Amino acid sequence: MAEVLGSNLYVAGWALQGNLPPDRLAEILEGAVKRMGMNTEGLKPAIWQYPLPGGKGGVGHTVFQPLVESFIVADDYPELNRTYVLAVSCLPFDRQIISRYLSRRVGRIINLGELVL
């Protein structure tokens, strides 16, 4: 029997050594989406730069890509030379494939976490 969408939420997060420009991070997220077997159905990524007007937030970017199946997001912290990626989906995906892809495209994996809600 096929899993009903939304029965579980699969979450994986990576802490990576390395920084890239936000437009490049958006391209990398697009590649991760393909490797997850997911689909954006033409939804474009949103990019925010920090600090926000008024000085709120740290220094860096958030790149958010909505998916038909949920979302994937990257936060970078140039001062720390670190990027965090979170993938969230109502369908399971192979975290090892994404780990190999991100380590090749962004940098060494410092930490990896995953859970099912």
C-alpha cells in the first residue's frame, strides 16, 4: 500500500564547510531536488540577504526552494565559512545520495542529522 502524503515528514540537515554565492546555492539546491526524486513544478527559489534592513539578523543568505513534496533550504554564514542545508519532504529520500552531492558541490560535511516526524 502506498504511503499517504503527509503521513510522515522526512527531515535531513547538513552542516557543510564552505560558502558559495546565493545564486550558486540555488543551482545546487535544484540539483539536490533532482537527486531526491522531487519536483519544483516550476516554483522559483526565494533568496534573502542578511542582515535585513534595520540590521536584524546575522551576515549571510537564506535560499528557499519550495517543492511539490515540501521544501529544501540553505543558510550560509560567510564569516564562519559554513553552509547549512535542510531538506524536508512528505516522501522519503536517499540522504546518502544528497550527502555525496552536497560534499562535492559545497564542501566537507561537518555534521548530519535526520529524523522522521
